Amino acid sequence: MRNISDLIEQYLKQMIRESAEGIVEIQRNELADKFSCVPSQINYVIATRFTLERGYLVESKRGGGGYIRIRKLELPAHQPIHEHVLRTIGGRIDQSAAEGLIGRLAEAQLLSDREAKLLKAAVSREALALNLPLRDELRARLLKSMLVALLAEGN
């Protein structure tokens, strides 16, 4: 028998498959009611099973009309490039390694010159005015998120 997390995951994936755009918008409390669980269970499923590494982009808006939007990202045919990018970045990355990776992607014409400049500015030491190792960890998370969005098919 599958556990509640598996059931919630399968339900959300089915909704995404049935959506023409590959996007689903849910209300956490309504989904919790549907599965007779606490809202934090929904948070857990989304945080662990709908990650960038698994090909999903999650956005949320809190408050009265709040929602959670889950978008399935279609990756380009260059799957090995995408995997290489995520492996290269890992859990932390320093500025010179990040700039090198961005430069290689721009040279391969997977990023425009403008996109490369924006990425470099966003992950710069000046923009991320934090102490190490937090700065390199935040840089890795930002870079992964931005590159997955930029390298997703249809962008």
C-alpha cells in the first residue's frame, strides 16, 4: 500500500499531465482536505518531490487568495548538458567557477550574451554580500534555478 505522500505526488503529477500548459495551481488547504491530511504534508510533498532537479518549478503566493503553482519544465534535447550543469554546480559554487560555467554555456550558444551578463551580475560577490560558505551555497541555488528556467524548452 502506498503512503499519503505517494498518493499526493501521483495526484499532482496526473493533474499536470492533464493540463495543456503543464502547469497546475492548487490551494494547499483544499488539497489537504481532499487527502484528509495536514497542510504541512502538502508542503513536504511539494518540497521533496517537485524540485528543480526533478524538472519542476514551484511558485507560491501566501495570503487570502494564495496558491501554489507547479510547472513541469521540458528540458532541451541536450539532456547531458543539463545534467552536467547541475553536477558542476552541486551544493555550492564559487564566483570564478560560476562565471566559467556561464561562459561555456554562452560559447555553446545555449545562453545569449545578455543572459550571460545578467547571470554573472546576479551571482557576483557584490550582489551576494554574505559570508562564506553561505554565499557559495546561495550562488549555487540561484544559478541552478536560473539555468533550469533558461535552458527549459520553449523559453
